[in-house]
Amino acid sequence: MINQRQSRRAPLDVYLNKFIKGVPFMVRARDISTEGIYLTQLIEPENGDDKVGIQFSLPGTKEVIYAEGRIVRESDNGRGSGHGIRFTLLTDHHRRLIERYVSQHDSQAA
């Protein structure tokens, strides 16, 4: 499989809110870049819409980041179902926070 990611990624193991049609559901992040985030599903309904909102804090910070995104990849690899989310709305300030986090924790996460 060809890796279509165009930016550096870093591991991220935090629980966060994923908003589906305005309703929050808890999910777990696996990795992050300035372009998107990979989320592992915990409990959430079937959703025909590919647009989601997410709300989270990076480890070591108290600032809450809110972003909107589009599901660009779905997978079920035996470790649980998940979604690759490409950010469609993210403030420049929050993008810089993520960029700083990635530069400090980059491992070219797979």
C-alpha cells in the first residue's frame, strides 16, 4: 500500500471528543500531523456523513483544540476500527501547536 500522507506524523495517545452531527462521542487518537489525525473508534453510531468535529488537548498542554475534518480513510486492522481524518478547519494557532508537538515527537508513525 502506498503511503499518501504528505506531512510528518507523531504518535498521539489521547482520548478526545469526535462530534457526529453535533453529538460528542469518545474516541482515541493514534497519531497526528498538521494535516490530519487518525482516530480509533470506541462506541459510536453508524454515520453516513464524512464530516466530523474533534476536540482535544495535546499531552502537556491545557489548551483545547477544536478542528473540523473529513473522513478520508476507514480501516479495521484487527486492533479496532478507525478513521483517518483530514483537517478542513483548523486555526493557524492550533496548527502551530500541532506542528510543534509533531516536531518534538515525530517517528514517521505508520
